[in-house]
Amino acid sequence: MAAVSAVTASARGWVRAAPLWRPWIKAAVGIALLGAIVAVAGAEPFVRGIAAVSPPAIAAAILLAAAATGAAAWRWRVLARRLGLRLGWKESVAAYYRSQFLNSVLPGGVIGDVDRAVSHGRSQVRLAQAARAVAAERAAGQAVQLVLAVAVVASIGFSAYAPAMALMVGVVLVAIGVALASRRARDALHRELGILRGAFATVGTVLRVVAASVVVLAAHVATFLVACAAVGVPASSGEMMVAAVIAVLASSIPLSFGGWGPREAAAAFAFGAAGLGAAAGIAAATAYGVLSLIALAPGALVIAASLLRGGEGMAASGRRAAP
């Protein structure tokens, strides 16, 4: 979320705020986590997770990813329109698939969002406003996801998971603190929040954003449960729900390579706390990671189609988008 906060100044400011080395540092942290997990648990859980991926699981993951992408694209359209931008339905879904795929295969976890903001901004000749729409959409979705995750854990009452939740909330707060360490960053955030306040000014807008975010989280959690079933993890519904929510939430920590690293570490802890074994959690998280990547393959097709059209992508299609 720190990177998402930084982007709100402008699209160009977003790019300048993320030097070339920063995504690789984040990726290195995720890779180091994976290395540490392999050193402790061995490679067998990862192999088990990859081997568990089956055609039925892939089909379920593709359908769930379509639901999540559609809901997220709707959330983006709602906020973009509130900021005075045109964004068609087909264009938003295609761009969101492309964004998610790039975030999954490139270091940093936000390069796809930069591409989405810049492409949309160029198509509208309003780069800064498009960057604000993407930043607001991502930040709002992550905020709702965090609140829902805390609510799920609190409602089920599994105190064993409290340390993991506290750690992830702490990471988010530290990231925000680092992002706002300078006066310039604080001034920029204050200015941008003033501009973005109008985007969330109506109750209807807030309800739409929350509803879309709930669908996105539910689809991701359901995908993780599919991964658990694929690896044959037996557990009560409550245990699985909490473990899935924690693992999915960890995927959004901006210190990974496409979500890899924190997700597996969080799943190992959550499954261990539930008495299911850390190895089972690692296997389930691995299967989830593979299923998610396969389910986002339409994003690669969008990129290929854009290249065949001469690389215009959304900039060309956006000019044809309905208001």
C-alpha cells in the first residue's frame, strides 16, 4: 500500500517514486523468504502443491479469477467515473487482466498498475487523474480486504491467529510510516486526499466499492480453498476460512515476487496454528499461487493482442470506450 499511496501525486510522480532498484529489492525479500522456508521445511511441500494442480482445480480457479477481475474492474470504473474519466466495460476488464498478469510475473507487485494508469491516462489525455483513479481503487480494495480479514478472524475467535494478523497489520503500518517519512510525501498525500475526497463523497459510491471488494476477496479465498482441496488438506470450515484469509491477505504484502514469499510463510504459520501442519499450508499456498497464475493467463493474451495491434493497447481502445 505504500507504493500505491506514492502513486497518487501523478502518473509521472508514481514512476519517479519507484526507482528501478526498488522492485528488485521487494522481489529479493520474497525470494529470501522462499529460500528460508525451503531451508526449514524442504522442497517437498512445494512439489506437492505443484503436483496437486488438476484440470478441475484450474477450471474453478479460472472462473473465480473472472469473477474477481470483473468485480475489481467495476470498482475501478466506479472511481474513474467519479473522477471524470471515461472507461468502458470491456476495456477495464482487459486492462485489469493485463495488470494482474504483469503484477504476478514482474518484481514489485505494482508495475501492472503503473501500466494500467499510464495507458488509461494517455487514452484520456489526463495522466494524473488516471493515476489517482488506479491508486484510489487499489488502496480502497486493500483497506476493505484488511478490515474484512480482521473481522473474519475476530468473529471465529481463533486467538492462535492473532500474532499473524498483528504482524501483517504492523507491516502495513510500517510501510505507510516509511512512505510518509518526508514532509514532501505528507504534503503530497494531503493534497491528493483532498482531490480524492470527491470520489468517495456519496454513500452509493462507497457501497459499490465495498461490495466489489467483498466479491474480490471472496473469490480469492474460494480459490485458496480449491487449492486446499486439491492438496487434500482436511479441516473444519472455520479453520480453513481463517487460514485462507490470512494467506490471501499476505499475498498483498508489497515485499514479494508476485505474492510469493509472504503468502507461503503466512500459510505455514496459519496451518501450523490450526494443527494442520506447516507443510500442508506451504503446499496449499503453492497450489494457490500456481492456480492464480494460470487463471490470469488471459492477461498474457491481452498483452499479445496489444503487441499485434502495434502496442497501442488500451490507449487505442479507450478512445472508443463508451462514457
